[in-house]
Amino acid sequence: MLASWTADMWSPIINLFSFIPSYGFMIIVFTICLKIILSPLDYWQKKVSRSSMMKQQKLQPEIAKLQKKYGQNTQMLNQKTMELYKREGYNVIGSCLSMFVNLALTLFIFFTLFTGLQGISQEKTYKQYLELEQSYNTVFYEEFRAQYGLTALEDNSDINEKLNELINSQITTAQNALIEDGVEEPTEAQILAKARDLVFTTVIQDIVSNAQDSAAQKYEEIKDNWLWIDNIWRPDTYVSGYPAYNDFKSMANINGQLGENEARKSEITQNYDIVTAKIQGAYSSWNGYFILVVLAGVVTYLSFVITQMTSSKKKKEQELKQTPPELQQNQKQNQMQGATKIMKFIMPVIMIIFTISYSAAFALYIVTNSLMSLIISFISLKIMEKFEKNGKNTNKKTKKVEYSR
């Protein structure tokens, strides 16, 4: 339900870049554009935080005096500190609010896009199979009718009738084969399944092979690959490039796609491995080489570090997080520093888990988003430093003019 809703939200936006032939590059360009659009908000948050930090540093001498004077009276210390903040125009909540707004929007985009790409993946995987099935059936029906001299019927009842006849002719052979395989008392369902398998692998083997060739050729035309990745809807790992039925059932969300249409579900279950046999064979090796997985971890870590650097060094970053004086004790500082260090490693690990567990399409978003965050953070820092430098130069000139007077 959520995947469907978010897919409906994000799919039209991503499809604005449909002029790009590769869906992988579509996601990359979409992510870059999204980050550029949101960069003013990111810059605003960093500017507010940096301004708050510098203001806090400026007030530190005064706060130190208050701590020395009222250190034993916490209530009075808080009161005097708040009066100092008010007098100097320092808003404790300001930087927290900007950080909260930016974080809330970032999380909203991350999780809705995550579920949205899942929904897009399900829809594309299912529709892709329908195209393969249609390509397979076109050749199969044509050659089957030609071989058995059947008259084409719109509902294909002629083919189904002939197939049932062929399957029934293999019942005894199928039963004997199952017994030879160690099944002492094969059920009717097992016998029918084996008889059907014998028909497709022996009696009409050439017809099936030609139809599978047609499906394989069709897949080469419609597959969503990207550079070293065979299928962007599969993870950039050791998994096969094209899914077997159990993986396909989950990837395409068959139950959600077909609802209560049990007949169609059964048809896909029976035919999937036959239709895609040669595709699965061609893409049985690794879908990727963990490159996006490694990049997601490394770039997320670097992005996290650069984001902290926008507030300058660790000590300054720590001062930004300290608000009431009573929280500025050594023990609290150590706890905060420990939490910050832990987050530097937790976030990359989380990103690695996402890229291993879900599609390479989402991994492309994670890596591109992290790279853009790193670049934007670096540019934002340089812009802020330039403005601060210009501001200091202006103040110096003003003081010189006043002195000359």
C-alpha cells in the first residue's frame, strides 16, 4: 500500500528525465537535481547553525563569568544565562529548529523515495515479465499450431486442448520416472507436473527452445542495466542478474499485483521458469561486485564528517550542541562526543545494509545523494567563510574611518 502510494508520487517526477535512455542514469540525474533544488534549505540550516555556534563562542567568556559567580546556584545561573542570551540576541532554539526542519524533510524524502523505488521496482519487474511472456507466447503459439496443424482460436483453447492431450499421453512415463527417482507413491499433482515437464522438455522441446530464444532476445531490449550492473532492480551483490521464481514473486509483489486472481497466479507459477529459462541461464552469475555497497559506506562516512566540518573543528561542533550551562559538564561532553563518534560509523553501516538488501537503483540514489551532500557541504562552508571574511574586513574599515574622525 505504502509502496504503491509513494511510487505514484515519485514515478512521475523521475520520469521527467525519461529522455535519458538508462534508468540508472535517470536516477543519478534526478538525485542531483533534487539536491540542487534543496541546497538553499541545506545552506540556510548550516548558516544558522554556524552563526549560532559563533555567537555561542563569543558569549563563552561571559558565561564563564556567570558560572564562576553563580556556580553553586543552578536556578540563578540559568536565569542570568537566559538574560545574557536575550540581551545579546542569541536564540537557543533557532539552530535546533532549522536543524529539525532540514532533518524532517531529509527523512521524509529518504523513506518515501525508498518505498517509492520499491513500488516502481515491483511494477517494472512485473510488466517486464509480461513482455517476456508475450514474446514467448507469440513464437510458441505460432510454431505449435504449425506443427500440429491447429486452427488459430482467439482464446487459445485449441492449444490448451492439444497440450492436455500430450500431457495425458505422458502420464505413465511420468509415473514411472517419479518412482525411479524414489517417489514410492506419487500423487496425481506430482504425476501431472512431471508429465507436463516431459512434454515441454522432450515432445515439443524445439518449439519451447525457439520461444525461449524470443523471450531472451526481448529481455536484451528491455532490461534495465547500468555499467557493471546487469539488473538495477537487483542488489549490486553476488545475487543472479535475473531472479528465479521465488525471488521474482517477492520482487514483483505478485500477490499485490494480482489480488485474488488465483488462476493467473497459478499460470505464472507454472510458466515462469519455462519462459525465462534461457534468461536465467545467461544471467546466473553475480549481478554486481559490491561497488555501490562500498561507495555507499565510504561516501556516507565522508559526507558525515564534512557536514560536521561546516561547524569547524570538533570542539566548536561540540559547543554548538551545548545549551544550558548545567549541561556543559565534562561528563555530558564526553557522552556527546562518544555519540557523535558512534554516529559516524552507524550511518555508513545503515547505508551498507540498505544497499545490500535492496535494489541497485536505490543504492545509486544513496551514493549520488551522499556525494552531492559532500560537495554541497564543502561549497557551503567555503561560501560562509568568504562572507565571514568579507564581514570582518568591512568592520575593520569602519573602525578605521571612525578612528580618523
